[in-house]
Amino acid sequence: VVRARTGRAEKADLTIAGPPRAVLGLLLGMFDIRAAEQLGLTLTGSRRVLSRLHPSADVVASLAG
């Protein structure tokens, strides 16, 4: 189960912070971790949590235009 929310979380498995473009780009599969970090993204905690996230192709397509 993945739960996401804005703001601070106590005992989070992974905290993702940064500019919206970097955060959303990573979560939607538009950027890999290195590219998102170059845009100012920071990850704190277990990066393995990201492997549980799989963006929906429909969501990505709708954002592309």
C-alpha cells in the first residue's frame, strides 16, 4: 500500500521533496531519479519504495497532451 500526502510525515518509509516538476516527473515515470535530483529533488529513506509505484499509462498520456 502506498499512501501519499503533502506536508510532514512521521516514520515515513520514503520522503520525496523538491520542485513540483521534479516530484511529479519522477512519480509519473517521466524522469529517472538522477534527472529528478538534478532538478532539485531529494529523497530521504528507502528508495526501494519507488519500485512499488507504477504510473498509469492513461495518466501519463493525458499529461503529454
